[in-house]
Amino acid sequence: MLELDGSRGEGGGQILRISLAMSAITNTPFQLRRIRAGRRRPGLMRQHLTAVRAVAGACGAELEGDALGSTELTFRPGPLRGGEHTLAVGTAGSAGLVLQALLPALLCAPGPSTVVVSGGTHNPASPPAQFLEHALLPLLQRMGQGVLFSLEAWGFYPAGGGRYRVQLEPGRWRPLSLNTRGPVDQIELFAALSNLPDRIGHRELLTARRVLGLAPDEGELLRVSSPGPGNVVLARLRTPQLTEVFTGFGERGVAAEQVARKMARQAVAWRDGTAPVGPHLADQLLVPLTLGGGSYVTGPPTAHTTTAIEVIGAFVDHAPVIEAQPDGNFRIHCSP
């Protein structure tokens, strides 16, 4: 039984999600103690419990400690299997974080799967639907996996109520190579609103256009239907090698201009840099890189990145390796 400490590194839910995925993939049982010890409210929350039970359902795992607030979990996986998976994350839970645990496991199953996740599709603390659809999943396709994504309903934090569907056809894993990046050849800008005045989105678009250097007619206002009020401004930057997505979520008491400016500055920093892979995508690619091999170049590794690699290394002897580059970037590579 592999014993893991949930307080290591960044001490958050990523330790749990990576452990679940790697356990199911390698058929290695584990016991995780001090779950989310580094957080204000430690233990399993609704979205973490959903991830635990989702991965358990995909491999017939035996569970101990799968309860709200639990700080210890024992997970004994069985053989992976495809099929239909319908998951309810809850009103404030993040659908994207649940998929971080489940998708890599199902892409190692012997047959196809369909996953329908309901809950928060647009949550400040997790990858939103557009990031999954346009940034992450196309790279999994490039690595040999069949992935089809459909956003069926928007769900903003905290009301939730969103839903998306992911169809998976596992294939032979291929190496990923993202070591150089060409120029950004397209920038698409959107501001989405639910149950809020249009003027908020117009102000965000105006600010983001100025920071990104876009023409006055660029950017689109999207009026979407969702149970509660919500707002996100996002920029989609395309290069010949990949697409990156940057998002800013409206907050009560925070000016629309401030939300848009922060998002746009992150996009500009990536656009004007040389690293192909941004920090959020770098984290999401670690398990696929372990499965398919290859390498990618990113900026300075975050605590999430180094912690995830440490967890992966507990399950396999070929965990990704980080190497500093002369230009200040970092190359992450793996040879399975």
C-alpha cells in the first residue's frame, strides 16, 4: 500500500486528483493522509468526493474514508473500464477539476467512455470549459486520443448549474513535442454575461482591447443562460503549435476594468514570451506526458507543478523531469 502525505508541497486538492489518476492507471492502491492540509477548510469537499467516486467507478475501486470532510482516504483500484459516467459536482463545485482526475484514467481504459459532468463549468479556481475545449483537449488528440467536447450549459460560481459532455476514444499514446512556439496569429476576445447588465461586458472588452492592442471592433459580447449571475472575460490566443486561453472572472466589488486588465496582461505576458506552454496548461499536461512521453517548454514551475511531479514519481519510476533552459524557460520531459 502506497502511503502519501496530502500536506506536501502546495497541500491542496491536486495531490488527491493526481493520486487518483495514477492509482487507477497503474493499478496501485494508496492511502492519502492529511488531505488538503494546506487549505483553510481541510479534508474532502464535494468536488473532491465526486472525483474520488468517479475514478472509483471507472476502475471498481474499494474505498475507505470517502466522506465529506475526511482527511484520510484509502483507494484500492481494480481494472479500468469504459462506459457512461454521469457526475454531479454540486452548485459551487468545479467540473474541470473533477475531469483532471478522471480523463487520464479513462483514456487508459480498454474501451470508449462518455462523461457528463454537471456543476460549475466556469469557476475562478479551476480550468473553465473553454480552456478544456481549446487548449488542453486538442493536445490530447495530438497525443493519439479521441476526445470530443460539448458545453451544454453554462454554470458560474457559486450557483453552478452548468453541464458539459466529453466523449473519449482511447488510442495509442504518442509523444508530445512543444519545445518552440511560433508567433500568435489570431486573438479572439469574448465577454460572457449571465443575469448581469451588458455594460459590464462592454467595459471589459474595451479594457482588454486596449491592453492587447486589438482593433475597436474586435471582441464579442455573449449573453448566456445560467441559474445565477456570472461573468467571464476570456482571450483565446492561437499559434501554429497550440492555443492558450486566459480568463478573468467578474467579482462583486471588483471593477470590470480591473478584471479585464489582469486577464489581458497575463495574455500579453505569454504572447510576448517564448515559452509555448502557460502555467495552467503545464500542470494539466503532466499526467498525459507521463503516459505518452515527450517534452514541452514552459515558464518557471509553480508549486502545483513540482508537487504533481512528486506525486507521479510515487507511482512510476519515469516521472517528468524539469530542466532549466538558458533563456530562463524550463523544459519538462519524460520517457515512459
